[in-house]
Amino acid sequence: MIKGFKIGFGFGLASAVITTLGLMVGLAASTQSKLAIIGGIVMIAVADSFADSLGIHIAKESEGNFNNKQVWQATLFTLFFKMVFASSFLVPIILLPIYPALYVSMIWGALILIFQSLKLAKDNKTKIHMVIIEHLSIAVLVIIINYYLGGFIAHLGLN
């Protein structure tokens, strides 16, 4: 598999799931606004995808063990996969009421992370359940933290 593809896919997928779910839950807790959540997802799909791509670009250049082509492949694949996976969360939020959409999105995000965790565990010959638990635990932690942060922000009543 192309080194840049593998980096871009793994990073873009994980970042899209964790960032988008955290934002969705936080915005739902603070605003209860579908428009705010949709806007947030679109901003992540665009701005955060470019930011993450630049981060990968600089990180891979800094490592010094990637040629220019591999650096650009990692950059562009990160941009593409972050945009695709972040945008996929628009479907439930557009089609469903906010809270059912959040539950569907969390299931969708968990399935994406489980799929990637299975692949990683098999490729690295590590214990599948440990990799899944590790990755899902981080996602759950981000969701919980953002839920309470969103509630705190709503409690401030800064309208």
C-alpha cells in the first residue's frame, strides 16, 4: 500500500470521527441548533481538513524519512479522507432530529473506528480487542468532555 495513502487514510479517518463527533455533541448541548451543527460539520470538513493536511505535511517533512512525493501523497490523502469522513456526518443530522441524529452519528463513528482498528490490529499483529478499546475509549472521552463543555457554555447564557 502507498505509504502516503496509509497515513492519510488513518489520520484523516480518526481525526474526522473524533473531531466531528466532539463538535456535534458540544454544539447540541450548547445550542440545540441543527443549523449550528451543520455549519460546524462543514467547517470541520473544510478548515480542519486543510489544517490537518498541513500538519501532516509539516510533520512528514520534519521526520526526514519521506521523499517529496510521499509527503504530498500523505498531505492530499489526509485532506481527502478527512473531508469525506467528516462530511459523512451531515447525512444523519440533515435527515433526523438532533438527538436521534447524534446517536446514529455515534454508532457510525464507532463503526468507522472499529473497522480501522481491526485493520490496524491485523496489520500490526496485535490484540484486536485492545486496539478497539483504546480507540473507542478516546472517542468516548472526547464526546463526554464536549457534552459537558457544551452544557457549561449553555449555562453561561451568553446570548
